[in-house]
Amino acid sequence: MRLYVGPMDAVLVEFDEQRRVRFDREDWSVPTLQERRAILYAAQNEIAELTELIQLLENQEIGDRR
């Protein structure tokens, strides 16, 4: 996984079940409250953008069949 977290100018590359995260070129750590909020914000925005992309591609596929 690669999630760009804009407010931190960092890329999240892994997370685990102990709620630790690893950013690109950094060691594992437990994110602070601010980091958690920044990660959630970035993830929610990414989900919204991917949902929009999926809808556009699905609609294009339906249009191509006509």
C-alpha cells in the first residue's frame, strides 16, 4: 500500500494489527493523534477519488456497449 498523507508530506506504506504504521524510509511507530487524523483524512479523500474513478469507468463501459 502507498498512501500519500499530504499534511505530513509522507507516504504510508504499511500498518499492522498493533496499530503501528510505517512511512516510507522510516521505522515502525505508533502514530500520534495528529498523525492518525492526517492518515484518516488522506484515506477518506483517496476513497472518494477512487469511488469517483470507478463510477466514471463503469459508466464509460456501459456507454461503450451502446
